[in-house]
Amino acid sequence: MAEPNDFKLIREIVAAGGSKYTSVNVDRSGYQRLVDLGWLNAFSTNISDVHYQVTERGKAAAARS
């Protein structure tokens, strides 16, 4: 079940171009929630970095919130 912070985060990512790159020691729990909801895809670029890409489902969630 999506929470208000999930909608806020997905709107921010969509507004920033639809992707987010995280590196090193970043709390990724918010991003992982969006992956679990099917709103983001996660791609590990190396052991400490992850690139997230908004899915069509994520774009729809951002638009309706």
C-alpha cells in the first residue's frame, strides 16, 4: 500500500527527468519501497551504486497524486 511519502518521492524523481542515481552510503529504503510498488526499476552499477528508472506505473502514480 502506497503512503504519502511514496507519492512525494515518485513525483520528485519524475520531475527530475525520471531517474535517480545513488552512490555509496545512502539510505535506499524509500527507493526500495518504490521498486516494491513497481514504480521504479533498480540497476546496480557496482557494489555501492544503484541507478533507478521510473516505470510506466510510476509515471501514472506521479500523475494521479
